[in-house]
Amino acid sequence: MKKSIRFRAGAGKKAICSILFLIGTFLAASVVGYLFRRIGFDETNIVLVYLLAVLATAWFTHSFVFGVLSSFLATFLFSYIFAQPEFTFLVDDANNYIVTFVIMTLTALITSALTSHARQSECAARVKEAQTKAIYALTNRLTGAKDMDDIAGAAVASISACFSCQAACLCFDSTGMPQRSFVQQVSSDLQVHRKLEENQQEYKDALEAVAPNCLKGKEFYDWPILGKETILGVIRIPSVAQVDGTGERLLRAMIEGTALAMDRHWSARQQMQFREETAKERYRSNLLRAISHDLRTPLAGIIGSCEMLLDMTDTGSPQYAIAADMHKETIWLHSLVENILSLTRLQDGSLSLSKQVEAVEEIIAGAVRRMAKRAPECIIHVDIPEKLILVPMDAKLIEQVLINLLSNAVLHANVKDPVDIIVSENTAEKTVQFVVQDRGVGIVEEDLPHIFEMFYTRGRGHADAGQGIGLGLAICETIVQAHGGKIIAENRKDGPGARFTFTLPVEE
């Protein structure tokens, strides 16, 4: 920038210059008027000379006060020097001179007012022009910025040039904390990085307490760069510099432009991260789906072979125990594959509900039959009303929810302890409640808030296959919520064990 907005300082010096100019101008006007009198010019010409002096004073001093003072001073000097008799305030022709004095004073006042207003308008226009150029220059620099360092460097360079100071910029990171260093302009073509001396958390708290105003320090006055939701950075103006009202408005406008650029940078960065995560998730889902599809057929064959071996082998032989273990582990692996397939369909949105009115007891019977094949030693108690309960649901998916909950209960309880399935109908809320509870060790309190999170498992320190990978409960929650219901997990209050409760709405 060729022109810069400078802080207004030395008001006393400017007033002294204005007074000296006023005295010099009217001294010169008096000398010229006296020469006009000696030459023989009319008094009207002398009056015009004084009006010219009033005009020059108002234009130079930029002040209406000096303009009014010059108006009365012009009338006073003309009355004292040129009105007859000279060098006195007595006049020979009072009527004529009074009219002359009044007209001269009014003319001088009007001329001074118009000149001062025009001068002030010109100064205001120049200030606005300089502000517009400063903001335009900053905007051009910010447009080409590629990252936060470029944005901070552009803002510091423009603000330093605009306010003739060594401004600095401190950026905040993605976590909302100030960085450990900030950039400062030390010359027209040199920027340096300095270490932040303040404690990060204390500095952030102090800044938030005064925002959107500045935080006054020993070396800097820190102006926060406010984003849509949080503080994005800080513009640091040296405390030795004085910012007046006009300068503060310009500074705030430049800070707002910097905030828009930083917001745009973070938004673009978040969109890029979202696209990358979406692509990774899509590739992961495709890989899991492909692997799961490839595993289903051989696993079904292995399960069938294991069942044949169990039928052909004596229950007391060692071969029977080996075949039983193979059958159990293969069923678990097959269940895992089914859960992975369901998970990928749920995430892709390709798993659509096929709701039909189904009898609750048939769904429970199907789940119990499948569990009897997976865990023949498991004892399941079913408590269901004698009344026929019909619920609109996707039978296959709700049966999978029950199987996942039963498998989870068997996994974390003693095989000899029975698992309860309790069904009840709430006619007031028009819902049907399903409860699956066991008599195991229960759920650790710290795990309860995370029990339905994907890939979250209890006892993470043990990574054996028998403990699963934390997909079953996440799938249960997704299916139940897709039906418009709710599912909760809690520990039993009537004894040891865990209780899982989910509800499904009964539509009219």
C-alpha cells in the first residue's frame, strides 16, 4: 500500500500549528488590506481579503471551531483597523458599519461552515478510501492463502502496513487451544515466529472472558478472531500503538475478513477429512462384505459336516468332544459373518425393513430353536402372555436381535444358569416389551454408557474368539431403532446378572 492509516497522535502539536496558521493568515490579510487602503481600493475589497483568510483557515485547520473563531476575528480586525476612526472600536457612521459588520460576520460564518464541512467530508472520504484499499489488499492476500500459516502471514503483513506497527497473529489448533508460537511482522519483508510466553489454558480462558473486546497485556493488545462457534486465533497489536475509533473499526473489519478465511480453511479441511473417512469406510465395507460372502458357503458346509460327525460318533469318545468344539466354534464364526454382513447392509442403507404383522411367540420360538442348535446345553425360560400378541416387524431382523442378546447372555453367564425371555404388553403406551436377562457377572458400570458402541467389548484385555468383537449389540440397537423402538442395558436388581430390554411399537 502506498498510503497507510496512521494512528492519530500529537493533537496538541496540531492545535499549535492551527493557531500559528490562523495568526499568520490574518496578519497577512491585514497587511494586504492596509496596502489596499493606501492604494485607494474600496473597503469591499478589504472585506473580501478577510473572507479569503477565513476560507483558508477553515480549509487548513479542518476544524469548525477555528472557522468560527476566524469569522469573529475577521470582523474584529476590520472594525479595529479599517473602520473610521482607525485603530479604535468607535465608528463615525454607526448604522452603515453595523450593517457591514453583521453581513461580514454572517458571510464569514457561512463560508467557514461550508468550508469546514467540505474539508471534513474530504477527509472522511480519504479515510474510507484508505480503509477500502486496506481491506481489499487483505482480501487479495487471503484469497491465495493455502493454509493457516499463509492466512496468519497475510493478515499480519496487511495489518502491520496499515497501522504502521509490528503486528502479530496467533492461531488456534483444531482442538480449540492456542498454538505454542505466533508469527510477528518485524519489517516490511520479514516475519518471525515467537514462542507464546503465557500458559495456553489460562490465556484461552482470559481471552474468552473479554471476547469480543481486546485482552490488554504488557506487550500486546490481543484482539480475538471469532469464528462461528469458537475462537480461531488472535491478532496482536503492540501496546505502544494507540488505536482510535476509526482505526478500531478498520481493525475489526480486517479481523472479520481474517476470520472468514480461517473458517473457510477449517471447513474445507473438515470436508476433505469427511471425504477421506467416507472413502475408507466404503472400502472397508466392501472388503468385509466380500470376505463375509466368501466365508458363508464353506462355513455352512463345515457346520453340516460337524453335525454329521456328531451323529456318527459316540458321545463318550474323544472324537466327539473335538467335533463338538469344532461345531461350536464354527457356529460362532458363522454368526460373526452374519453380523458383519448385517452391519455392512445397515451402514450402506441397503438393509430395508420388510414389516409384517407377526406373532411374538413364533419369533421367540424361532430364536430359541436356533440357539438350541448353537448352544444345546443352554437353558432358556420363556415367559409370555397367553394372549396372542401381534406386532408389525421384520421377523428375520427381530429374530436376529433376540439371537444376539441370547448369545451375549450365554457368553457371559454360567452354562448351567438359565436365561430368561420375558414378554409383556403395555397397552397405555401401545408397545411390546422384550426382556432378555441372565444370571452372570453383570455389566461393569463404566461399560454401561458404551455397551452399544460398535466394536466395544467387555474385558478388552482378552482377545480370544469366544468373546466376540463387539458388533452384536450395536446391530441390535440399530435394528430396534429402525423399528421405532428403544433398547437399554442394565444390571439386574433382584440378583446377579445383566438385563437387556427393548420395546417395539404396536401400530393400530
